[in-house]
Amino acid sequence: MDRDSQSPSPSAPIIVLLPDPSTSTLKPAFGESGEPTVLGLGLARRTALAARRAGYSRVYFQARDHAAPKGIPAISDWRRVGDGFALKPSPLIIVHGAILAEPDWLEKLIDISPMPANWAAIPHKMIVLAAPAVKDAIAVLEADKGAFDLTSVQQRLTQSFGAPVAIPAAIDPLVVTTPVDVDDAEWRLLRRLVKDTDGFMARHVERPISLRIARRLAPTAITPNQITLLSISIGLFGALFFLCSQWVCQTIGAFLFLAHSILDGCDGELARLRFQETRFGGIIDYWGDNVVHIAVFGCMAIGWTLSVGALWPLLLGVAAALGNLGSAWFVYWRVMRSKKDDGPLFTSVVAAPGQSLARMLDAASRRDFIYLVVILAFYGKSNWFLVLAAVGAPVFFLLLLFVALHERVRSSIVGR
């Protein structure tokens, strides 16, 4: 087939945000702009950032009667949206300006195919136009002084194309139009931050606390990296209390160690809520966490040495620290070093996490062990944990080497 006769391949969808005239009455609740703000970001800005991350090509704001939020291209008529469709047919998604953007439904929406009806809709929330129908739809929306709110847009499309196809119920976005909706929107976003890889105690104790802290921090100017540095500082300060053999000191150290762990979850939560994830932030978070662990092992060993007047506890500290450092370096070099900015830097201690041993190592790498430190410290027996770490950390490192060797052998056999 001649190249010039081929139809252009479809490109990523385009989103147009339509402001709701009713939001003008909500300025006292939502701020001077009248735009709802959720966890530190205006909804339109949040939609633009989330859509771009999900693979949408462009996001526009219909600014005929409203000021466009900063950083989002404004359009005053539908023709600008249609200019690029002749060369690059794309699905067009028209949404309520106060819709809450969430990765799940944004990604599912890309796969919606409303053919043969040409369009699909959730009344008062969103409209999806198939790429072949966009050109005609824009002509309909631009005619007779135009349609610039979601209700009139849907009415015009119904008159021209017939009733829309229903969008699957799994796609159920929230439209934020009241202060109560803001609270619901915040918790919808916060609940998404709970990871499947969280340990039992992290999920049921630390996350409920860290999510509430992240919620309070989101509207502030505090950055995720500042939280990371604060977390590291608290952890290192807490390590010093293990130099003392008294249960009071050790308990204070253990709770500061736990506070470090909770704040260590906040930095990532805050970064994801604000779309501020960076490779640098992931690196200092990862290595800072391991530096705190090594400091705790070292102070436990020194404290034990001082209490018994012998040097052999230092050997346990060295074993625990070297095992931790070796594992941290190996995981970074093999799993994290080549990762880019998109997505979390650390997700597993191995390259192929599906294997049984790999899953066991991932489970062992979670920080639920901190609660054992708290319990032992309450009885002034944190040195017992040092014994476990002196054995477990080197064994963990050796198992990582074994899994890596097994993966390499397996890939070489498959590649033959």
C-alpha cells in the first residue's frame, strides 16, 4: 500500500475540562479562584498532571467564561481542539472541570471504545468521543454560538449522534462540588497510597498515621525531600539511645526508630500526591533508610560492649552492618540503578519478584521488625535483636546472591 494513502494512526486521547458555572458560588469554601483544591493541588491542575502521566497527549481548559488554571492551555472555542485531529485522529474526552483525576479510571478510559455509537457518557461527569466522530462532534459543538457546559454538550451530541453508550461502572469518578466532596476526594487519593507490598504492621499501624500526616503536609510548602531528611535525622538521633543499656533509654530509641519509619512513609506519600517523585528523592530515601539501620546496629553493639566490658559484641555489630550494607548495595546495583524517574525507584529486592524465594526475601525486607525492637527495648534487651540481625543480615545477603545467580542461569538457558 502506498504510504500516502494510509490513514493516520490514532494518537493518545485529549482531555477538555469544562468548568461548572455553579462553582462560582463556592469561593468561600474553595479559595479565591473558586476552584476546589485537594491535597495541595487544584483539581484542574491535578487532572492535567495525572492525565499526562497516564498517557494522554493534551489537556485543555475551556476558558470562554472562566480563567484557566496556571499551566493548562486555555481554549475559548472548540476549533482549537479540532485543529490537530485531521492529521492525528484521537479520542476526545470531555470532563467536568471539578472531576477528581485518579490513575485507575484514567487508564481504563483510554481503552473505552464507544463504537458504533461514536460516543459514550456518564451524565454530568464525562463524555468519550471515538476518534472518527471527533471532527463532526466539534462542528456540532461549535455551531450556533457553541456549547460550553457539560449539560448542553451532551444534549447536542445526543441530538446529532443518538443516545450514548454507557461507560462501564468500574469507571466512577468523583465530581467535587462541595466541601464534603473535598474530604471524600482526599481520602480516595490517600487510600490509593497503601501499597500491596506493605507489611502487616505497616499497613495497619504506620499507614493510618503517615497518611494523616501527609494529608496535613500536602497544602504546605514542605517538600518530600525535607521529610526524608527529617526522618533520617530522627532515626540517627534515636540510634544514640541504644548506647545506653537502661530500658528507658532503649525504649526512647526504639520509639524514635519507629517514628523514623512512619515519616519514611510520608515522604513517598507526599511526593505521589503532588506528582513530585524524582530519582534523587528515591535515592536519598533508600540510602538514608539503610544508614539509619546501620547506625542502630552499630549503637546497639557499642552499648552492649560498654555494658559488659568486652569487645565481642562489636563483632555482632560489624556482621549486622556489613550484611545490611551488602544487601543494600546489591539491591541498588542490580534492581534500582537502571530505573528511570517514572514509577517508584524501589519495589522489590530482586529483579524477578514472582518466585517463592524472592517473595520471601521481599517479605523479610519490610520494616515490621521495628516492632520487635520496641518490645525488646522495653525490657532493656535490644541486644537480643542485634544477635538476630548479626545472623539474619548476612544470610539475607547470601540469599540475594543465590537468587541473582539463579535468575542469571535461568535467563541464559531461556536465551539459548
